[in-house]
Amino acid sequence: MPRADSPSPDAVCILRLSALGDCCHALPTVHTLRKAFPDTPITWIIGATEHQLLHGLDGVEFITFAKAAGWRGLLDVRRQLAGRQFPVLLNLHASMRANLVSAVVDAARRIGYDRERARDYQWLFCNERIAGPARVHVCDGMLSFAAHIGATDPVIDWSIPLDDVDRAFVRERVPAGQRVCVISPCSSQRARNYRDWSVERYIEIVNHLQRDYGATVVLSGSQSAVERRYADAIQAASAAPVIDLVGRTRVRQWAALLAAADLVICPDSGPVHVATAFGTPVIGLYATSNPQRTGPYRDPLELTVNRYPQAVRAEFNCEVDSLSWGQRVRNPEAMNLITVDDVSERIARAWAPPQAR
């Protein structure tokens, strides 16, 4: 509920452009605001791809920003907001692109991250900052924005609207009556973003799932050349056929697939958080990033393979607590710290009878 000294704002504008996982992290903040301020209109400025996932979210007006359009995309946001003023802007996205978008929003209170987390000079575009602590999960960091304006009763709700047609897409392609494991083997392809596990080890896990659990394995991912290479290699070496949906789903269809799965295996990437939003168990593969910051929000370390501490010691010769929060390990060999046995043990834990867990 809002604090007694914090009346409901007339309107709230949320700025979180991307990525899919981070926009999932923003959902509890939205639901918290809606519960605390039920009569307050909420406008969310969001990326075009992310809007494909979240459109139809109850009680939220979306303004889409097409980052591929460059300056035209920025001008389009300004056009959509012409003549509107917001009492509160919550800038949940610390990046230069988000800073520029925030500059076209007419808002009295412009709230950003505390100085430690306000990357890319975000503090220059804000006139208020949330308080720490800084060393928290990304989702909790976003919830701090709601608390800052008086919504102090967090609502941990990730409700993502799905259409029957998206669920039907999955039913038509994935057989019923079998355990289904979705493997999304790659993270986004960015410079020095070393989060992908080796294709050879994925092949061993696929064969283990098929041979020892009789599981249906579904491969998921984007149309990138790397993901296509992974999918082709896994299919060629798997003991039984896999269902290849890499590059063959729209965003909502992909979300419906994650919702229908019995288990998801992937590195630190969007599927971790979309699957978590639907309550699907996730085996997250973490070595170059800290799962305490970006892991599955529900029981983040229960099934997560966490080799980040070992990677930090190898790369920086120190412990995690000595590093800045969110420090990445930029070593392409770090993910090799994750073994096939690590993942096999998590599969056994995820699919053990309840009394054996």
C-alpha cells in the first residue's frame, strides 16, 4: 500500500525498453503500482519486440519505441506523447538509448537508479534517485522504484497474457503425454558476451534426456547464424529426433512454448525469466554472470548451475563480494567450468519424485 505521505499520482510513466527478460522483471513493479494506486493510469514505454510479448497487459497503456528506426523512433515516441505531462517518470532502464527516450518525456519527477547503478550517465537525465541496497536481484531493484513513490507492498506477479492461438501452436507441434524439455542453447549475440555453453555438452545432455527420461526435447531460439549452427549440430548427433523450433516462432508462440514445458535449460538469457514468469522450472547455466543478480527470481539457486564464483577467482583472483555488483567475466572459456554432470544432477533434482527432493 502507499505510504500515508504519498498520495496516488495522477499518472505514472514507466520506461523499460528491453530486453525480454528485463521487461519480465518489470512486471512485479507494474502490478505493485496497480495495487497501490488502482485509479492511476500507467503508461509503459517499451521496445517493439518486448511489446509483442506483453501487449494486452491489463491496465497498462503501451508506447512502443522502435530502436531499429534510430532517431525516427525517438521522434515517433515524442509525437505519441505530444501534449502529455506525467507527474512521475520511473526510468527502470539505465542505458544511453533509454536516457535519450526519457528526454522526450515531460515529467515533473524523473526517477532513476542510485549513482552506483545509474550507468551511461543516467543521473544527468533524472532529478531523483532510488535508494539502495544496490546488491539485489534486478527484479528487486525495479521494485524499489515503486517503493520510492509509496507503493511499499510488493506484488510478485508476472502475469503475461497468452492467446489460445499461441497455445494451440504449441499443442500442434509438441506431443502431449511426455516430459518436455525446452533447450534454448544461446544467449543474445553481442560483443564479448560469453554466456553460451558448448554445443558438444548440449548434445550429451540431449541424449541423456532422451535415453534416461524418455523426454521430448524442443530446441528454441532466434534466427541468428550461431543458433542455427547449434540446432543443426544437436539434431545431427542426438539419439532420437528433436523438435527444432529455432527461428520458427513468433514471440508469443515462443512464450507459450516455455509455459507448456516441464523444464527449460538455457544460459543467462530471456528464456530464464519468461519461463520463470510462467512457473516453469529452469536450469540456468551461469559462469560469466552472477545468478544472484540475474538468475531465476523464484528460488534462483535451487536448479541453477552457478560457476560464477569459480570464474571470478580464475579471472580476477578474488571473491565475488570484492567485485562491483553485476561485474561480468569476459573470458570465452569460463562457461567450460559447467560440466555435463552439473546439468545432469539438476535434471535429476527437477524431475525427482516430490518426496525425494
